[in-house]
Amino acid sequence: MNTHDKCIEAIREAIQYLDTNIPDWASRIDLKRFEFVLDSRCIAGQLGLNTYDSKGFDSPLSTDDPDFNWSYAFMDSAWREIVKARQVKCV
């Protein structure tokens, strides 16, 4: 599985968890505060979830992986787009 696919799979798992356990979760995300790398501003952090146990809310790669920086940027962008799309549907 390539880096892109690992990122997509991690996001899918997280969305499945959120949709099952936190109805209307996207409406609770403040994209002006959102920063993928900061525990208190990431998706899990803004929802009050334990960011250390939140699979799928972080890059699926370790910082030792040469593709980590790409993965981080992709995950940040993807989460922003998903939240935006979900927030528009809520309006």
C-alpha cells in the first residue's frame, strides 16, 4: 500500500468512528483554529478525544519515514476539505 492509500485509509477509519460515535461531529470543528499537528486543534482534540489513542486522526507514517512531510500536508488538506464539505451539508 502506498503512502497516499495509507492516508486515505486512516481518514476513512476515523470518519467511520466519528459518524458512528459523534453525530454532527463536523459542525463542532473550527477550521479557523484547526491545525493538524497540534493536539488541541486537530480533529480529535477539538472533539475532546484522547489524541494519543485516536487512530486515523494522525499521519499513518512515523516521523522517520521519508514521506512523512508529504503525508502530514496531505492529511491536513484532506481533513480540511472533508470538514468543509460536511459543514456545508449541515447548513
